[in-house]
Amino acid sequence: MKLSTVRLGRDRTAAARLQKKHCVVLPYRDVGALIASGDGWQDRAAAESGERHRLDDISYGPLIVQPGKIVSVGSNFAARVRETGQPLPTVPVLSVREGASTVGAHDDIRLPTVEKELDWGVELALVIGRRACGVTAETALSHVAGYTVLNDVTVRSGPDADLGSGPSAAVATAVGPALITVEDVPTGGRGLTMNGLVDGRVRQKANTSELIFDVATVIAHASTVVTLLPGDLITTGTPAGSLTGRASGASLRPGMEVVTAIKGVGELRNTVVRSFSQ
């Protein structure tokens, strides 16, 4: 099943079940609210047969407008570890953001008003479907609602901060366009091709089978650090390649288009624009 949050006018968003040419609107403001509605959310989403809209007539809002938390994994590809000059991790290195907002699959990425070095990258993300606290890797996947694509654009703080280490601040977290429920994705999200492009140039290319710590291991470890609740997002790390622009003197600039895609899961296509002055 494929679920999205769609915009239906200026101030209205709704979770929706996507069909081939239309979507069926669900009585929840976003996919996160649907999942948080409790046991049986999949059955309710599949059974709804109400308001319909042609896909050509809607736009995609943030999949989960404001996740309770986003748990991010640091460098989780060997090539990324080498690229950043960090030691190979022995456990997933996690950061947790609470109350973070997100943007939609085709929304603009607004740059900071002061020029900064930015990190970005394609990531496989998963949405928690039921509470997880201290779970094992053997049972972790039973807590997953589904998978989506995420591009976390962050600004590095400190002139010597390298990617994969040190603090960062979110500029925009693009998520979507859809949640693909677990029955329609290979177990643990393995074997999926990932690509990141800037203005049509491939900067990242990898496969989720190359993750140092697989999805089940990441969930199990995260659940020992925080209690994971329905609607929480977990990112699994970005591949090498997004440093290429910095090394060549290029960076994200207004007018650039960033495409982050995972085969069988979805594609984000976001344009970089300059923020309005505060």
C-alpha cells in the first residue's frame, strides 16, 4: 500500500491512499496521524472509499508534518566513513531531534540568509508503526510501518566541522512523497538502489545492502536510547558523494534542483531557493 499526505487547497492537508491515477482521501491530517490512530490503521486506510482526487490535481505535502522525533544515524556506509575521515563506527551513532518540521517531496529548500556550508543526501527512512523500547534486532522489523525517502539538508556549525561529525542544524528535511508499507518493500529495506543528483549530475549512487548497520540493528539500538512511538522517523544514513560539490568549490545555490531517489520507494525533487530576510 502507498500512502501520502496531499494538499487539497490552501490550508487543507490529508492522508491519502494512492491508486494508479487517483488518491482516496483518509480522515487524518497526515500519514503520521493515521499511524498514531492505533491498532488497525492499515485496515482503516485500505478500507476507506470516500473522497477521491486525480493525482494530477493534487500536490504532496510533508508526509509527516511534525514527527514526534527524528532519529538520525551518522555515517553508515563504508565509503561515507572514508570520505569524512572518521573511524569506522562499532555501533550506530545517533542524533535525536524532537518537534522537527518537514517539507514535501516537491517543496523548495530555502537556504540560510547567511552563506553556510551545507550537507545533504539521499537516505532510506522508516516510520515507526508501534511503540518500541528495548527491542531486539530479531523483533525490530515488526515495529516498522513502512519506508520513505528523506533528504536532510543541514548546515555545519564551526569552520572545521567535517561531515559525519560535530553538531549540525537542519535547514530543511524533505520527506516523501509516499510511505510504502512493509509488505511492498524487501525485508528490512535491503537491496534498494539509491541516487542523489544535483542539476542532473549524479553525486551519490549506492545500495541499501551496503549499510554498515542494517535497519533492524538501527531500530534495536535506537530503542535503547529513546522510546520510539508511532509516527517517529528513523533515517539510516546517506552514502558518499555529497562532499563532491564542496571539494570542487561548488555548493547548493539558488536555482539548483536536488533529486534524491530510492528505486521502489520514491523520489524527492526539490529546488533550492534563497530565504527571505527575517
